[in-house]
Amino acid sequence: FQGPPACSRIPKGKGVCGRSWEEEISFVVPDVDGFPGHISCNAQSKSEIVIPVKTKEGKVFMVLDIDSDKLNDLDQKDLLYLEKVTTILQEIYPKNAQY
């Protein structure tokens, strides 16, 4: 974790993180104020990428949430490389872990 404290629990389906979890898709949000239902955990956040991370069995066990204090600061190229990171997380996630 890097940055100021943020929300620790977001319900499934709520905000960018909760929707990513529920819909099992990644979101690139160039302006968080334009995302319906966005939860502002940090007033400095202006753009965001959220990627669901799944177990090898396909169940979402976490989301990777990257925020920026600049508008339009994250793009498809960032998403491409961050999805590679989530693939690594998926590979190292222990099968017997509780989530």
C-alpha cells in the first residue's frame, strides 16, 4: 500500500471497486467524478484503474485499485501491465487461503 489511508471495506457492486468485483471486469476511469456511484475514499483521487484478481478457479478474491491525483493519468497501456501484475498475484495466491 502506498498513499493516505483509504476505504477498507466496499460492498460488492458499489463504487468502482465494488462494480469491478461484481462484474468481474477491469475499469479505467479517467475522471472519477464522472463515474456513477464513485466512492471517494481519498479526495485527492482524480483518475483510477481497478482490476479484479481471481483465483485459479476463477473466483474474485481481491481487486487491485490504483488511483492518481491527476485527471486522465491512467490509460490502456497502464491497464495492460497492471493486468500482468494481477496474473502474477493469481499464480502465487495459495489455494487453501480463506477469502
